[in-house]
Amino acid sequence: MSDDEKNPAREVITNYAQSHFRYFRTADGTVYAQKNGHPVARPIRSQGTTGSHRQELMVGLYRDGHGVFNGTALKEALDLIEALALTEDVQPVHIRVAPGFDGATWLDLGRTDGQSVRIHPTGWDIAIPDPREVCWRRTQLTGELPLPVKDTDGKGIDLLLRLCNFAGAETECLAIAWLIGCLGPSVPVPAPFLTGPQGAGKSTGGRMLVRIIEGMSGDLRRAPKDEENLIAAVAAGWVTALDNLSHMTPDLSDAMCCIVTGAENVKRALYTDGDVVRARYRRPMLLTGIDVGVIRPDLAERLLPLRMERPRVRRTEAELWAEYAEALPVILGSLLDLTVKVRAAEAETPTDLRMADFAHLCAQLDAATGLGGLAAYRRSLDDLNDDVIEGDLLAQTVLKHAEAIEPGGEQRMTSTEWLYCLSRLYSGDDMRPLPKGWPTTGKVLSDRLKRLQPTLAARGVLIESGRTSEGRYLEMTHLQTPQPHEEKRMF
């Protein structure tokens, strides 16, 4: 009788699993299995269609001559393995981009052989990462990237810009900066908003940008109807691309702000009363649309408008994407070359912009190439401030009132007094009715002004709150000159 026949099936499975796989846990307690010498890790409880650990364990046992085991034995073995793994060291898993040792970062090419790109201070190369340095997590959204071409001399960037219909050098520069930012696992990047006239190729341009990072299977998708589905889609991939936005609800706007700069979602675990599931996320986003209506100020600071123009010569989809697929290895290689060059450049970090990491990246791009990315980024934010003001009647009324204050002067009132003053100014002598959404109390007005504070400060109107023995107040200061590039005090 063989040793396998003497041992219970669960022991055979457990011994085989521990000799062929490495098991570890993440910070949220999820246990992952990683085949020896391979960087891809799978949660042992996953039933996903991309291949679960249970499936690869069954296949390994069968191919190595141990036979086929029933579900009870597999479950008991995996229960024991999961319990043992909870005592192991904590290690994170990553989708598409990950930090490495010695200042390096990794890009997952999505290949079955595990080959990835290691971007280090002196260059980049293709290698299979040490499983203890990087653990990749794969989902249905993890597409395969081609092996990038070395020593392209910037040819790939030129090919990309020729295929896309960007309106001007400034837009091209910002698109390149965003792509470089997507290769940084710790750099929050603003969400590009591809806009332009009908037929300008916004969706096509968005797909081209996304597929440089996500592979030819990457695509745009419609915005989910609720935040929970949006977060699930975000967690399963690296770049989240939403197509043809025509309206943006306050809830969707707030969710996008959290996705761009990072947040955590906590919800009750299924089939439990006390356990919770934690999901941390910070992902690059990309949006397309002609007009999304009123943009909230907090989202405006996290957007990157990319203007598109109608192409002079139309091409068939088949012809366009065949050329793109052929050029993708060169495009990716050129992007990696430029990323190494930009990261090595030294530049000061602008302290007046909310997305300071991206502003610093633009400054590094300028130092490495002289493209003028930081100035272009500042001008794009000024344009977005104009969009916010044009869509907000309260902001327009505040700026109109500030014109009556002498430059350098200030005016202090309670929030209720400010509400009465601004409402009378809007209504005018003809007493026109206040618009829908106009503040109804001093507290609502104060909260609205908090959101508008950065936008108003960029136009030379500073609003601060304070308290005296008589109560709270709001103070409006008309700056002598608008100073959008200086530090601004917040509420």
C-alpha cells in the first residue's frame, strides 16, 4: 500500500499544496496562494473565472499522479492551509503596478510566464520578479501587454501622438505626463477628461491611452449606476475609464474624488453579523464626454482636461487598430524610456496645487524635456475654475459682490447676513426668484462657500471663517491681484 493510500485525502492534498505553493496573508486577512517561483498570487477562496487556486490545485494533483479528490477533502485541506497561513508574514498583492526594492517599480505585462517590467533608477528591463518582492493579482480586467521595445529614441511617443487627435502641444504634453504617472504606484494622478466636438475621436483616444497600460483588451465602459458597483470595477483593474459621460451626480463626483486621491471602503462581510471587508483603493481614472454639466470644485481640482479635435482624414476601425497594435510595443518602450528619464530629473515641488505629486511630475518632465508641462497644467486648472464659476450662480454672485470691495479691502458679516446680502444682489431690483439649489440658511451658505473657496481664491477673492465673542463670522477679502500660484488658507 502506498503512502498516499495510508494517509487521509486531506493530508495528501495539504502536503502537496505546501510543497508546491507558498501561502501568505494580506493586511486585510485574505489568504493567497503563490506557485513556487511564479509572481502571480490567487486568493484561495476565489471562485473567479480567471482561474482559482482550488482549480490549479486539483489540476496539479491530477497531473502529478495523485488522483482526483472529492470536494470534502479539498475543503478540509484548504481550511487547514488557510488557518496555517494566518500565522505567516503579511505581504501586499498588486494589480498592474507595484513598488519594488531599491527604489524600483514594476509593471505587470499580464503574461502567463510572469515576465514583467522592472523600472529602476538607471533604466528598465524585463524579468520575472522575486515572489517576495512583488505579488501580482490577476482579474478578468488584467489584459496582456506586448514585450516593450528597447532603445526606441522616442519613436513610440511620436507614433502615439500621430494616432490621437489631441488639440495642440499642451494637451499632448499633459497626456504624456498622465501616462508616466500611471506607472507610479504611489503617485495620485488627476483624471483626464477627454472632451471636444462630436466626432473628435474622444472614445478612440481614450482607448488608446488606456491600452498602453491595460493591453489591447482594455476598454471604456459606462459609469455604474451606484457607488458599490463603481468600487468593485475599480478594485478589479488599474485604470478605470468611463465613456460618454453626459451628467455627473454629486454622489458620482464624490466617489471619483475618493478614487483619484485614495480612500477605503468598509462593508459587512457576506453571511456574517460582525465581520467586515475592507477595500483600499486609489486608481488612475479616465473620462470622456462632450459636456458633463456643472463640475463641483473638489472634482475640478482632480481633473485634467484633454482637448480633442476632429481628424482631417477618416480611417476605418480595422485599419486604425491594426496600426495601433503594431505600434504598441514601440509606444510602451518609448514611454518606459521617458519614465526613467523623468524620474531621474530633479525639480522643485509646487506647493500651491492640490495634486502636488502630479505637479512635481510635470516639473520633472519639464526638466527632462523642456515641454512646459507644469505651465500647461496650471492653465488647465484655470480653465476648470472658469467652468466651475460658469456653472455656479452663487460663485458668480460672490465675485460680483467682491467687485464693490476695494482691492485689499475686506468685509465681515455673519453667514445669515451674507445670505441676505447675496440673495438681494442676485434678485436685483426686479426681485427675480432665487434659482433652484440656492442656499436656504446661513449654515448651507457657509458649507457651499467652503467648497468654492479654492475656486474663488484663484479669482482674487479670499473667504475665511472666524469667531468673536459675539459669534461666528465669514470674512471676504478682495485681494489686490489674483494670486493663483501662492499658498491659500482654507476654512
